[in-house]
Amino acid sequence: MRSRHFVLLLAGILALRLPLVAQSPIAAQAESSLAAPGSRVADGYNLEATTGTFSTRAREVNLLFSASDWLGHFVSNLTPSDIKVLDNGQEPQSLTYFLRQSDLPLKVGLLIDVSGSVGTFFRAQQQAAAIFLQQTLRPSDSAIIIAFGGKSRVVQDFTSNLESLMNAVHRLSAGESSTAIHDAVSNSCERLSAKAESGLARRVLILITDGQENSSHLSIEDAIEAALQSDVIIFSLNTSPTRILSDPMLEKLSKSTGGRVLRANGARELKSAFRKINEQLRNQYLLGYKPPDWQADHTFHRIGITARRFGLHIHCRKGYYAIE
């Protein structure tokens, strides 16, 4: 008799809790993403309602990453057992979810250098960028076109309309006298994170430049911090024929955020670079974890993620700032 009363009591408690879960639209969207074709959640991993970088109920880090083999080919069949995550050198409290080939929407920023030094291949840049937008963006994605020299300006704000985006790219012309890369990157990252989504999204900034920085007020460290706080991955397309001076700066900027630098000097290399970015974006993973000893003290937490499979290289951001 006692056991029967206990079962009835337990059923009543569960019935009271179910509506609370159903009221979370973000959780519902996340659940829908988990069930999407090509996505998979590992056994025992649950996705909690999340907003931005951390969940409202428990601090949770959302981490986008990709993995490539020794030939540079991206790997699309990793499982949670194939990776190890460290937060400031410590293992997380728990992994809360792991998504493969995520169908999360993309927010893409095309940040295009319009200084005079890029004039030689500028037409090729426009054509390659237009092709990339056509081949990459889906109806659920959006993009923004930003031009910069000494200052940055929005040519086309966020839209999913391909025609508007491509027209904006083709309207650009090069010829400005100075180049402020750090300022432009920082401002663009803030724009990418300005409009909060009701759920998760992948934020990507594609920087097309010859890397000749000469007029920024901000440092490269400021630009990296803006990208990490905005959860933005930066891909740098280096259009310079001489990469000795420009590559180290662009490498530091991109790799800190989980992106990379690609050669883009001339029409053929530009098209190849955009194709590689598209491939990486279509072979991403999203995982969430609860960090150990969480405190909102604004300190930088270094993320370390390694593959247990031999010969794999992980591309992900280097860390995050512990902000409430």
C-alpha cells in the first residue's frame, strides 16, 4: 500500500514539472536541433536551455570546433569519446551535449579591405565573395557586408537575401589611404553579437585583406578579446603576395578564435580559400560543458581540447572570459 502511494506521489511531482520544461522555447529549439538529420547526441548527454555562452540555470560553455586529419581533410564522425576537454587545465564538471554536423544557423560577417594596397586583385575578391555567399548561405543563415580602410562601414546589414548581399559586394571599390584591421575586426565582432538570437547560432567573420595594418587605435589583443567575448570565429584570407610580414599577425588573430589563415593572392587562391572555409563550416561540432569552480570574475579561462584519435588537429577558440 505504501509503495502505491509513493508511485502516485512521484507521478504528481513529474506532472507538475513537465509544463515548466515545455515553457522554454530555447530548450524546444535545442531539442529540435538534436533530432535534426545528421545530428547526434551521445548517450547520457542532455541539452539544457541556453542563451549565448552560458545557460540561465547553470553556467555552461558552448564550444564550436572542427577536426582535420594530417592531410587537412575535415573529419565528420567524431564522438564524445574521441575528444578531451580541459578548462584552465581541469576537466569540466560534465559534458551537457555534443552535436555532430550541427544545423545551427550561421551569422557571417564579410569584412573586406578597401584600401589602395588591395586594388590589384579587388575584382577577383568581389567575385569570389559572391560565389561563397551563393554556395554557403541557407534560408536560416544571414550575412553582413562591412568595408574598411581607416574606418569600417556597413555596406549591407544582416539579411538572408542573396541578391542584396551580392549587390553590396559588387558596389565596393578600393582606394582608401589607410588600413585599420584591429579596429575593424573589433567593431565587426561586436556587430555579429549585437542582436541576440532566441537560440544558438554560429558566428563567423571572414577577413579579406593584405594584412598591412597601419592606423588602428586598438591592439591585436583588443581585437582577439572582442572576438572571444562575442564567440566569433575569424578566417583571414591573405591577399598579399609577400606574406612574411602579414601572416604572423593574421595567424595570431585567427587561430586564437578557432579559425585559420588561407592564401588568397589571385582569383584561383581566393576561390580555393572560400571553398575550404565552406568545407570547415559544414564539418563543425558543438559541445557544451559546465566549467569547474565557476566564478563571474572576468578572468580569462583557457580551453584545451585534444583528440584521442592519432593525427587529428582540433580547430577551436583558445578560451573565454568569465562574465556574468
